[in-house]
Amino acid sequence: MIRVLIVDDSAFMRKLLHDFFSSDPSITIAGTARNGRDALDKMEACSPDVITLDVEMPVMDGLETLEKILATERLPVIMVSSSTKTGTETTIKCLSLGAFDFVTKPSGSISLDLYTVKEELIEKVKAAARDSLRSFGEIATPIEYSPHINRDHLKRRVVCIGTSTGGPKALQIVLEEIPAAIAAPIFVVQHMPVGFTSSLASRLDQLCDVHVKEAEDGEFAMDGYVYIAPGGKQMSVVSVGSRLKIELCREDAKGGHCPSVNHLFRSLAKIKFRQKIAVVMTGMGNDGTEGLQKLLEEGQTHAIAESEESAIVFGMPKSVIATGLVHKVRHVNDIAGAIMSYMK
């Protein structure tokens, strides 16, 4: 049985979450808490396997509570966030600190329609219980890179990264080690709802040498920039002469992901004059597998997958590795180095 500690300042929300989790025979309620301080006081007695943690609470909020939990425990924590500007920014910071994942309250701090994310909550609690929170340790020695200007279009490159659960922390680890002088644009699909990708891009831009931004429809990609697909939109990359243009749409994807890694990868497979470096990292499911196969069928693609050792959830990388088509399987600390090895 998976023991869950529910932390939320609303008695109504605690009751809803209690009922949701109790409906699954593999989950039992270890306890409930009305704020972060209450949760810390109850943790030892409750002995939870997973904690669901509200972001915005009085006395001690979710961010401060998470920091205290991670300082002493290796428990997976799922943030339960409202989609307010403050809520999204705090959630992104929590993910970067090591929260397992998050779920968005559909209509604010007290959501009568929380049932719409019931299955997502249960699925993520089960995934969190299976995959203990990992510590990524120290980053490897900084990469030395001297860009070689090559005017042969066939030698120009593009990097594309797909990730989901655990992705914000993994992206930070990888992108912090990519030099600003990288002679390629980087396109990223991170499974996130509307509103959160902008906060993620802003935070990563502050931490990385490369420029990180949420992608905009119609903009042309530049080397040394990272473009994150907006939540709720599909990102395609098309060639306009020798330049790369970003196109965004609201098309639903097979598998239900929007944005979708497969959608991005399929669009890049149609571009003939660039070599592609495709990376699939931590996440549930198999988004990215079909798209990566398409990239490799078209040629000029190097494929990298995150190893089971470091992946918070070894679903998406496991799926692409199972195809037998991946060139390198690397710990998250070594993925930036693997990317740059193909830039030489």
C-alpha cells in the first residue's frame, strides 16, 4: 500500500483528496495536515511514502515546507498548485529544488471541479511511490567548447529535447552546462499546462548562459537560444530557406500531450539541411518514441536518452532505448557533454 500524507489549508480540498486516493485500493491515507508546519509535525508519526503539498498556505507555505522536507528526507513530493502567476512561479521553483511533480487545481485554491484531475493525481502518486526522489549530485567539470564556423548547411545542427515528469530539474542540469556559443538552436518540449512554461523559461534564463524563452509563433530560431514549447500548444519547426521558423498551433496530439515531443520531432524530420541531436529525458509514457523513429528514418540524427540511474521516471527514455536506435544512454549530469560531443 502507498501511504499518502495530504497537506492543504482547505478542509474541503483535504476531504476531496482523501476521497480520491481512498477510491484506489493501492493507496491509503497516512494522514492530513492543514499547513506546512502541521505536516512537518506529523511526518514522523505518519511515515508517508508520498506527500501531496499545497503551494499557497498560511503559517508555512509549500516552498518553505518542501525545502525543510528535502533537507532531511528523500520523500517524493507532489505539489498541488493554483494557476495564478505566484502559484506557477513558486511551483517551478519547487520543481527545480527537487519536487517530484505537480498537479494544477483547475479553478483556484478551492476547486469544486478537482475531480477533473483525479486520475492524474492518482497516477502521479503511484509513479512517485515507484520512483524514489533522486539526488543528482554535483555537476561534472564545465565543458570547454570552441565553436567552428562551418558554412556548409549540411554541417549545421539543431538540438531537440523532450521530457516530462522530473523534467524541469533535468533541464536545469543540462542547460546550465551548455555554452552560450553553441552553434545551434535548442527546441524543448516539457509536458506542462498553460501558464507554467513561461515561468519555467524565465527561471532557466536566469540560471543559464544560453538564452531561454517560451517559443512564439512565427519567430525565427537563433543559435544559442532555447525555445520551450508553450503549454497547451504544439510546436513545429519548419525551414524557410536556410532559416528555421517556429510554428505554434492548438492541434491535439495522438496520446493526448499538448505540447507533444512526437509532434516536434516529426516536424524536424522534414528538415533536410540540418543534422539533429535528439534527446529524450525523464518522464512517464512513451512520448518521443515515434517521433525519434521518424527522425532516424530521415537520417542525420544522433539520439541520446537519459539513463535509468538518473531518470526520475524511466518511462520515456526506456521506451526510446527499447527501439535499439539510441546512440548514447547517459546520466543526466553527462547529457550536456554528449550533446556537445556532436557539435565538434
